[in-house]
Amino acid sequence: MSHIHWLGAGLSSVPGIRRLISRNHQITLWNRTVSKAEAATVGLEGSFDVKAFTLEALKAAIKAGDVVVSMLPATMHVEIAQACLEADCHFVSSSYVSPEMAALDEKAKAKGLTFVNEVGLDPGLDHLLAHLLMTDYKASDVYDPKNSHEFRSFCGGFPAIANDFRYKFSWSPLGVLKALKSPAKAILGGEVVTTQKPWDAISDYSANLPGGSEIFQSYPNRDSLPFMETYGIGSDWNVHTFVRGTLRLDGWSDAWADIFHFVEHELAGPDGDAKLAAMSEKLWTAYSYDKGEPDRVVLVVDLKVTKDGNTVWHKDYALDSKGDAEFSAMSRLVSIPVSLAVETVLEGRLAAGVMAAPSDPTTIHRWFEEIKAHGDEFHLSEHVS
């Protein structure tokens, strides 16, 4: 029987770990701090153990046919994946496929190994929804690459009860602050637009949610353009809008004005990293989640198609989830899909090689049923009668 090695027992891992243990998989949970891993499994019975993580110890433990799940920092994934290649193991992560990871594709295929990535929330569930919309549209009578296409995929996490800061942190703010310095690229108004800072590209977005429409703020995230090919949008398509981005509560840009000024004007120079760390600590103290406080995750993926100025096809998927007494919405929506990817690999349902989230509708709907069983449901809306 294949063994699962889950690396990392942080908050975003716990629901997925507990699900796999409860389904009688053989699991070793690896974490640098053993007590944290023990806390993640408290009260469970099953075939699992806990070990202190080092790469050397992992290499000594894995064997052919095992699955290694890395929920460690993305900078460690390639080295772990290379160890999987050497030991003939499969690999799963929720992180984006880096060029270095993509370069392992041929070696993984040659060994019949599956290295699946981008199977968390974002990236992950957003990909699954995009694949469903594209499959549906391409099967419709109105499908035509010459139509004008508007694709938007937005995801955000924030407190279920909004505060004045319009945000709270569930882990170190350092990553969020660093992301504010990252450029992004998208197609907006038929033109490729590059933004150097999120606050230069903030726009209102009216999300069609199960409880009714709600106004958020949005901005592009990373480089959206490579995902056009991922979702099956050809170079011959007429694309008016293609953007993958971040959602924030309405009023976020005003509440964060001082943060934007700090990132733009005070981080240059040799002491920039120290200033960033100090600001991170300050924000963590002031705006971390209180014990038991529920979070909220909103994910909307929308495809609108027009011809001669008239809407001929328009559907969207929306998810609006809140944390409960057991788990945060963010931790469920990151780690439950990861656990589903592990099982799908073990079942041999995914091809060999390096890949992102699956595109097969049957697999996607099977995952959605399991996600729904954990309290998170996707709602499909059609806006053309």
C-alpha cells in the first residue's frame, strides 16, 4: 500500500491531513516542530505517525509509489520533487508551477510519476471553475473565437465580520506586504496592461454571490496571460478581458493608504528588509485573527461572451464560505483539495508529468461533491435566458 508523506502541519494543512487519516490512508506527517504536527492529529485514530522533518530523513523514508505532499515554502518544492524523482515517488503541492518545476516534466513522464501542483484554493479551485466554464462554453451553439470574451477570476480572504482595516492576518503579514511590491499583467479593454503596484490598478467589482450581489475591490495578481493557454483560449480568440486577481472588502484601499505609502516610499535602501519585518510585526499584533474568530473566503470565476454588442453567453461560479468552530474557511479550501489530489494520484487517474489542477469535468465534479460535504458549495449562475 502506498504511503503518504505530508510535509508541513501549519493551519492551512490541518483539515486535509485529518481527512486523509480519517479515510484510513497510511500517513507520515512531517514537521520541523513535532508538537505542532501532534496537535494537528489529536483525537484521531488510524495508521499515521509524526516525524521531525529534515530533507535527509525524508529521503531515507520514502519508497517507490509513495506520494509526497509539500505544504512547505515554495522555495523548497523543487528540491523535494527531485528527491521524489530519485525515489520513484509522486509529488503534490498547492503552489504555482515554477519554471524549475516545469523542467522536471520529461523526467517525471519517463518514470510514470505524477507531479501535480496548483491544487489549493488560488491557485487550485479557481482553475477547476475556469475549466468547467470553458468546457461548457465550447460545447454551446454560440461558441466562436471571433466573439468578444471577458474572463475574470477573483479570490480573496478577509474577516467574516468586517473591521475598520478591512482585513486580518491568519499568518505573518510579511508575505502580503511583499506581494504589494509585485507587478501584474492582464488583458483589460483589449490591451495587455502591466501594473507595477496593486494600488495603481484597483477597481470595483460587483460579485454575484449566493446571498446577492456585493461590491468588492479587485486588482490583478501576478501574470494572468499564461493561463489563457491553460484554460484553452487560443491565440486566435478575440479577448477583451482576461484577468486573474485578488478581492478585497470595499473600502480596503482607503484603509490601507498608509501601508501603500510605506511600501512605495520607505523600503528603499539597505534597511528596507528590517523596516518590512518591523511593519509585519506591528500589523500582526494589531490585526491578527482573534481565537475562534471566523474568516471568510470569496471566489468568483466569470466568463461573459458578446457578439455585435449583445451578450450571447454569460455564466459564473461563486463561492462564499465562512470559517467555523473547527476550521477556518481558508484552511478547508486550501487543504481539502490537496487531499483530493493525493487520492486522485493514488487512484492513477492523473497522467504522468508535471501539471496543474486537473481539467477533466468528471474529476472536478467528484471533487466538488467532497468539498460540499465539508460545508463549501459552488453556485453556478447563468445570465442569458
